[in-house]
Amino acid sequence: VSGRKGRKHGKEVCDLLIMNIRQLLTIPSTEGPLSNPDRKSLGIVENGFVGIIKEVGEGKPLMRARRSVDAKNNIVLPGFIDAHTHMIFAGSREREFSMRVGGRDYLEIMKEGGGIQSTVQSTRKASREELFTESYRRLNDILSWGTTTCEVKSGYGLTTSDEIKMLDVARKLGNEHPVDVIPTFLGAHDVPVEYRNEKEDYIDLLTNEMIPRVSEGNYARFCDVFCEEGVFNKEETERILSAGNAHGLKAKIHVDEFVNIGGCELAESVHAVSCDHLLKTDEKGIESMKSAGTIAVLLPGSNLFLMEEEKPPIQMMRKKGLPIAIASDFNPGSSPILSMPVIISLSCLLYGLTPEEAIVGATVNAAYALEEEGRIGSIEKGKKADIVVMRYSNYEEIPYWFAQKRVECIIKGGEIVVGKGGRLN
Ligand SMILES: [Zn+2]
């Protein structure tokens, strides 16, 4: 859907042709992020083909292809975009999982030195090479489920050098792995233990040293804050994100996960690209996001693993026309899930999203949540060819066949990376 074109023997030539597609989801996106998407929003082409580099259409292709992929009468859709992950970390936290299923809650576990701080300790100890090797393997898994772009946050270093170490690993992953990595600086994930009684000093470190360094080194696209009771309050969040904005880092907020402290109301003043979690969000927060053009990113994986029964106010989001994306929140504590098809199922089962809302949330709207809508998220002329063939005959099967890996083929930037002839086989 981008790249070279050529002519040969009087016929159009494309680099790669995907044929025998039962149902092609193009999910056109030029009008902006989609609110209240329905079947029509998916831009379905029955019995279609995709010519990479040239065009999308119905019937028999008129072009000659240098190479072709037989979709074998399956569905074809844009590669999934995971707009919220913490996939670089060392250590794991299965002990906490056991505590939690035994009845202890997240904030309680955090107070006992579990939670984020335990991952901070092990990530600080890990070398760049160790972090890279582990994360590269995780990216292979992420890709194998059909995700072709992945946002990756720092936030387990919480010192200038350890945060840079994580972002350096993110950059190297993006350079060496087929999955595109979009880096986010999350130095405000928590207040590190050594600053527990000097939170102001840590905020100074964030705004005066870390953010400028991250920006100068071009290490991240976004700046994110965990705006929550007992972590960073509304005013502190605004200060940190404004400093990020001043250094060219766009704002994202972890907000309204446990307690609503009004963080969503910052969407306008900090120009938040996305607000994520949103379990406790109220009408005022939704209105603020709507008028700021912010994408709501929902993370049902952490709901499941924290065994929270709360859900985001989906009905009100629909009523106000707020565009919704979904993401894995992949992290070792509250969401060890890296599969976007699983997240699609969970957002339907736990939050009541329709399959159409969930698929749009994992593609086009997720692209908007990363400001990547001009490049990815749909199968359209001019976009990068990130495309997945799944062994289904219609898209409603994606959430339905829970946790079944049905990826037949993945094309990343016009190259087959998984499937017959793929480089990762
Ligand atoms: Zn998160």
C-alpha cells in the first residue's frame, strides 16, 4: 500500500498480492478516530484482494505480482496496534498473583513492597543486554498474535540512567525487530522508594533532568504519568505533563484506575493524546476528553488480573461520541497478557464492547492513540502494508474463539514476516 510501482508486459506490477480473501476489513480512517463504530465502519470487501503496493479492490486482480499470498478464503485485516504496554521489564511477579487470588488487593500488595517497586528493583539490576534479549522474545510472541505496532513505556527504572537504559532498549528493539516500537517516557510511574519522603524532589528530577534528557536524546514520543491517589495527584500530573509538552513530548495519562481524582479533566490543558484505564471516569472527565480530542484507551487485561468488577462507563462514552481504543497493558504485575485477539475478546466479555468496537479499538483508533493514523491502522492507499491473515471466515469469530491463535500470515511493511516464506519461521 506504499512503495515501488512498475510496469511489465503491459500489466500493472505489484510487489506482493494477497488473493482469495473471504472478507477483507479495510477500516477506512480518513475522517478521524471512529466513535460508535458499526459493521459499516469496518469497510468490508467480500472476495477481495490486496495489491501491495498498488490498490485494494473487488473481484479478480488485474495486476501481475512478483509474489503472492493465498489467503485461502480467510479474513484479512490491518495488523493490530497495541497502544499501551510495559513490555520491557526484568523478573516476574507470580507470587503476587498467588497473594491476590488468595484475597489481597493491589494497593495492599504495593504497600508491602510488591507492585511496581519489585519490578523496579529487578529492572535496575538488569543489563541492557538482558533486558533486550528478554524483550525481543516477548516481541516475537506479541507479533505471533498479529500485533505489528507496539507502544512501549519506560517506568521501571525511576532514575535518569535506568529510565534511559529502558528507552535505549526500546529503540534497539524497534530497530532490530519487525514490530514497530513507539516509546513513551513513564518516569512518573511511581515515586521511587529513595524519594518516598521527598516527592517534590523527585518531581524536580523528572521535570528538570529526566524529561530534558529524554527529549534531547530523542528517546520517546510521549510522556505519561500514573495519576492516582497515593501516586501523583492532579496538580503534580499537570506539572509533569506540561514539562513534557514544553520539551516536545505529547501527553498520555494513566488515570481513574482505582480512584477518580479528576485527572481526566487535565486532557484539555495538557493536550492529552490518550487517557488510559478509565474505570472510575465520570461525565465531566468524558466531556473533557471529548473536547480535547483525546482517545480513551481501555485495558481489560488488568481488570481481569486485578479481579476488579468495575467497568469503564461505556454507555456514557458512546453517548458522548468518545472514540475508544483497547490495549493489553502488558506488564508483569497486573496484566501478563500480550495477545491483542485475547484483549479483543476480553473487551467484549468484560466491558460489553461490540466486536466492531473492539476491532476498531485495536486498529484504527489505536493508531490515533499513538498519532500514527497517517501510516497504519487501516488497509488503504498510501498506508504502510501491515496486514494479518487470520483463519476465520468472518470477523465476528475473532472475539468468539477465545485465546485461539489463528494467525495464518503476517505482512509487515509489505514483507511476509510470519507464515509461509516469512522470516520468523
Ligand atoms: Zn499501564
